[in-house]
Amino acid sequence: MKTYTQTDLAEYNQNDWILKMLKENTVQEEVEIRTNKWLREMDNKRMIFADVYGDILLNKKEVRVLDIGGGIHHLRKCLLKIVNIRY
């Protein structure tokens, strides 16, 4: 289990690249989906999202991912372009 501190959050917020990616990849129809709102509005969720999915999103190498309970969010389509996700 990993824990995060306010210091971790402050460091992440210096370069909130998940928020930038959300702004670049969001379409209006997705805005009101609750999990999308959480990701847009909560920097702590973006920090954890970046920690969990960052290596995949940044490396853009085709990999296989078994994502259990990942939820629906704006960046799912970005992940789908990169990886072979199994449900």
C-alpha cells in the first residue's frame, strides 16, 4: 500500500500533466460523468491517477493491461489508444 502526503501533492501540482491531458482530450458529452468530474476537480485524484497510469500514458508503448475497477473517465480513450485492455 502506498500513502501520499501533502508534500507529494504539492510536488505533483507543480506539473499537473493529467489536468492538461484532460483539457486536451475531453469532449462536452463526457463532462457530466461523475468520475470525470472527480478527476477534473480533485488534484489528489489526478496525482494518484498519474501514479497508477502514468507509465503507460507517458511511454505510449503497446502493453497489455488488466484494469480491475478502473472506472470510466475521460482518459480511458487515451489508454485504449495505447494499450490492449482486457475486461
